[in-house]
Amino acid sequence: MRVNIQIHYNIEGSRGLTRGEFNLREQDIPKFAYDWIERIKRETGYRKTIIEKVIVDNDKDIKEEVMKIGDIISEDNLPF
């Protein structure tokens, strides 16, 4: 199925948005979004990154599902 994914993020105070349209099965969407977030973090030098929203088809926020996949650190649970 064709899905639109938007990732809203904040990297050290600079907000950004990346989006795209992909052919994915519904169960693969959270893992794909997680991998995409990891790529963003890698490309920006692993600076402090806060994921604000992960929107699918301009409707559903799946941020919680994506955060369960890996250890995406939010502003409220820094390890130090």
C-alpha cells in the first residue's frame, strides 16, 4: 500500500520536517520510520534529537509505536 510518512523533529533547537511517499505493508511502517529516524540522526552527527511526531497519511501519529522499537531518547528521559 502507498503511505505518506512525515517525521517532525527538533535537533538542538532547530525544528525540521522530512516526508515521503512509500510502498509499505502496514506492519512495516513503524520499523521503516525508526530506520529513517536513525539515518537522520547519523547524517546530523548524532546531535541531541527529539522526535516530536511521526504522522502517517496526514492522519495518524505513530510516534509511540516507533519509540517502542528502539531507544529513541526524548527530552524527558535523558540518561544523564
